[in-house]
Amino acid sequence: MDKKITIGLLGAGVLVVSALIPVLAGGCSRADAADLALKSPNGQLVLNAGVDPQGRLFYTLADKGTAVIDTSYVSIQAKEGAVGQNCKVRKVSHSSKDETWEQPWGQEAKIRNNYNEMVVELAEEGKDLEKFAVVFRLFDDGLGFRYEIPKQNGLDSITIMDENTQFNIHEDATAWAQPWDHEYYEAYYLPSPVSKLDTVATPLTMKLTDSLYVSLHEANLIDYAEMNLTPEKGTTRLRSYLTPWSTGEKVFAALPLKTPWRTVTVAANPGALALSHVTLNLADPCAIEDTSWIEPGRYVGIWWGMHMEDYTWHSGDKHGATTENAKRYIDFAAANGYSGVLVEGWNEGWDGEWTMNGDKFSFTKAYPDFDLAEVNRYARQKGVRLIGHNETAGASRNYEAQMDSAFALYNRLGMNTVKTGYVNMMLDGKELHGSQYGVRHYRKVVETAARNKIMIVNHEGVMGTGWERTYPNFMAQENMRGQEYDAWSPDGGNLPEHTCTLPFTRALAGPMDFTPGTFNFNNKAHPGTHPQTTLAKQLALAVVIYSPVVMSSDMVENYEGRPELEFLKSCPTNWETTVIPEAAIGEYVTVARKERGGDNWFIGSITNSKSRDAKVKLDFLDKDATYTAKVFKDGFKADYRTNPYPVDIETMQVKAGDELALNLANGGGAAVMIVKNKPAGNPTAKN
């Protein structure tokens, strides 16, 4: 049963959540309390802030009268002093904004940025750090807040030792999270009560009630440390834990300072949570004036063959990245409408213990059996782009020393995308990926790439916080258990629940380079490991898991002559709008997307290890049109464990309001193309 809190009116119709707010002190009068209340534009979310008798700044949050976050304190501890621990309110100001901005690519073409803002300026007289502010922005789908510290008392910089930002969750909710220090965020998001969590990475997703879902994360992380969350033992009070430098400091900050936004996304169901725009709306606007060179697309790669041990990354008899093999992949891409070909292992440095010797990688010198210029020439002649691979093994300084010349070379040759990698738990043998050191490096890569008109697909990076809005050449990241685990993981591959969880956890941080699309489940290198899905689910994942650049994972010979390839070839990666008709975290999800600049829709529906009969009502179709639907669904006796391959392909006529019945096998799925029919009597009309 939902726990309710008392809602009342104070002053000029301002809502106050009286059950949650301590007695206001430190210079805040009853009239001040009205100024310290904030409502979302639709009035459903209510935030209150204040200072308690000890001078500690706090906030609370409620949704439609139900408590989300109880009294939570916010402060920063720097070597130069503390802010938020013994303060008085100097000034409170309110403002609003309502705008719509367009994305070059995304799950939606247009995003509404509508919020009410409250800036609380505080002071602690007689201290070096005596002035600071907390800015609260309240959207209909959540909250963002950040600290702002100006220059003052001769201070041009500070050293942050700790940030004590609290999220006191009202319920001991079911949470989905992964440990903050698991390598490259490649762990499962397993359900747990909030009170039983250890220190976890964000996004942290929670189900408070059947109609209240919450996710905690951050936005616009720039020159700062990543925020993790740790609970006070046995409670639901979470507090921030910033990833430290090797020397223990958290952040070296120049003043004035604006920290990243701390975010609380609030939704009535998992689908609404997955489609929230809080993170993107809090990121800085696009910094690239001309984005016409940024091109979403689908690609294949010389990659799966390495995992199958048919090829090697290093040079030798089984070298995968040869000129001849690259041209074979380019021929396949050109013949099947793929826009790019990824080639891993083309450059010098893969020989020996490369994971420990990243400083030996060259990003301009190819192995003798790979002609970089010729392969690029051949690709462009075929209407395909070569995607370069830059594995650094965590040697970020070596990479930075070569980036400008490497990216300039790629641009001259016609390459417009680079996949980066950092397979080493420490950058330069010393610093954590999520530290300020790492954040600075990854941002430098994205900005340098933008200057050279290069798109970036990043693996082993920091968790996404909306950089793709500011630099839309930052296309996707890994930071999860991807399809590669279905090639070599000793546990047999990703659990069926995993892909039913990712859209509501990791995906809240931005596009995922999951690389679905394996057709051949036989694995001679690791016989006990294979995709824990049916083939139809592999197709459906192309819609369910979002990325503007998507690799079909398998070796190209495994696609030849397969009718199921039609769906992957036809499925776009850039969308006008997205709807999620049904979802339950870890159990099932159905996603429908309309192509950007067209009239056609694509649907992916997946389930966990249990079979399911999904019924998808086509309310989102145009009401005055008819469509032809082509359905790729699990065939007779399909089962992810024993019989993953059967796929039935069925064509039917549909219209708005019809209901698609999709029978999903154990670990199965269905993928649907819905093409708008041309008007009768006008065969030349555009679809």
C-alpha cells in the first residue's frame, strides 16, 4: 500500500510537504518556506528545500502526494572548507523554461525541455567558502540539481575531498544496480532491496510501488569525478561516493564551479522511465555547428571471428584484418545496405601481452598485410565507410599523443567513425576510469574527434551523462555485458533476463553498443557458450536496444542466404518517435519505433526465460492509413536452450487499433516491420 504524506497550502498556493520538512531555521522564516517550494510544470512533482536548525541544507521530493525522497542533506567537503553544513539562505529565485529542441539522431526527433527552476543562494559568513548555491530544476518526469560555487575571498580553485549528496528513498524499494567497481560496468543488474545494496554505480533503478519507478543518475559530467551511490548500512538513505584519484582527492576544481547535475527520474511505469529525457535536457546544447557529417547506420565487422578463434587480432597466419578479408566484408556490406565495416586488429601493437603494453599501439601504422589507404578507397568506391578500431589497453597518454594525427589521417582517407577501447582496469596503470582523470581523457577524445569530423563508439569508458546532446558525434558506448559475452563467457552467455533489464537500467545513461544479430549459435572455441536467445529475439534486439550505430555481430558468411537478414537490413537506427506499449523489468518489453523522415514502424518484443503471449495494440499507427506488416517470430517448438533457430515469417494487413498477437518462446522474441501502404489509385505516392 502506498504511504501518503500530508499536503497543504502555504502562501500564494504553494504546496508544502509538511510530513517531511524539519523546522526551518538559520534565517528561514515561515514566509521563506513558501519560496523554497517548487512544483513541476504539470504540478505532480513537488520539491521542498530548506535549512534545518543545525544549518544543514536539505530537500524532499513527492509525486502526486506520495513521498519519493524523504529529507536528504546536500553538502560538499573541500580542503578549503565545507558548503551546505552551517549555512543561511541569502536569496531564492524562481524561473521557468519551455522549449523544444531537435536531435540529429535519437529515439525521438524532437525533445521538449520544460521545467521550473529554483536557485537557492546560501552563505556561511566568516569562512573562505562562504557563498554557494544549489540549483533545482523540476521537470514533469524528474528532478535535476547541482552545486554552484563562485570565486570568492581570493580563491580561484578548490580541492573536493567528498560530496555528501543524499537520496533518502521513502520505501525499501526493489533496486536494480551493479557494483561501482565491477570492471567496465559489465555486471548483471540484479534486483535487490535498496537497504541491501553495497556501493553501486548509477543509473540506479528502483520500483517503489506498482505505479512509481525512480532512477538516480547524473547529467553533464564535465571535468569532475563520476558519482556512485552507497547506502547507510541497513537503511534506504543513499549518499554519493565520488570515484577518487589514486592520491585520494575526488576533484580538483577551478572556480567558478558548476558540478554535474544529480538526477532523479520519476515515472509511473518502466516504459515511461526508459523514455525520460531528464538527462539529455540537463546536458549542454549542441556544440557542433554543422552536424550533417554525423551519420547513423548499421555495420558489420571483422570481430566475431576473433572470438570464435577463426581469426587473430595480431598478425600471423590467422590474422583477421587483412586487405583481402576487409574487402570481402565491404562487398557484403555494399550488397546488403550496410553503411560501415569495422576492422579490429589492423594496426601495430597487438602482438604479445597487449593488455599490459598499450603504449606500443600505433594508430596510424598498419600491419603489412593491411593496406589502410587501399581498403578505404575500396570502401568509398562501394558506398561504404571503414570504421577504425583504436584499442588503447588503458594507455590514455599514448593515445592522446597520437589522436590529432590519427584522426586527421582517418578524415583524409574518408573514415568517419572510430571504435575506442580501454581494456585495462587502470588508465596509464594508475587512475580509475571513472575518476576525474578518466573523465578528462574521454571528453578530450570526443572533442578532438569532433574537430576532425569523426564519430566515436566508446568501449570501457565512463557511464553516459548526456554528452551525445553536446557532441552528437559521441554515438554510443558499451559499459555493459554485451553480445561478446555470448561468445566466450565461462557462464555460458548472457541470461535471458539481461536484455529485458538493460532498457530500464544501463540504457538510461545513453545509447548502448550491444551488437545484437548473431545467427550461428555453434561455438567451436567455447562449446558451452552461445546466445541465450532464440534467433527471432536476436532480430528483436535490433529495435529494443537503442543505438544510432548498430553492429550485426556475426561473421558475414553466417548471414548469406538467410531470409531473416531482411529485417536487420531494413531496420533503421534513427527514429522519429518511440513508444513502449508494455514492459516489466527483467521479464519482458515491447518497443515500437517510427523511422526518421518516413511512415514505417518497427517493433521488437522480447521475453526472459519464460514463454509469453504478447498482445500489441497498434494505436500508434495513422488512423487514416493501412499498412503491410511482416512478422518474424519464434517458430514451432522454438526454445533458447534446445531449439533456437526456427523463425516463422508472416505477412498481413494491419491498421490503427488492430492487435498483433506475438507468441514468444522461452528466451524468445518477435520483430515486425510495418510498412505504410500507398494510397489506392496513386501508385507513385511516397510511402
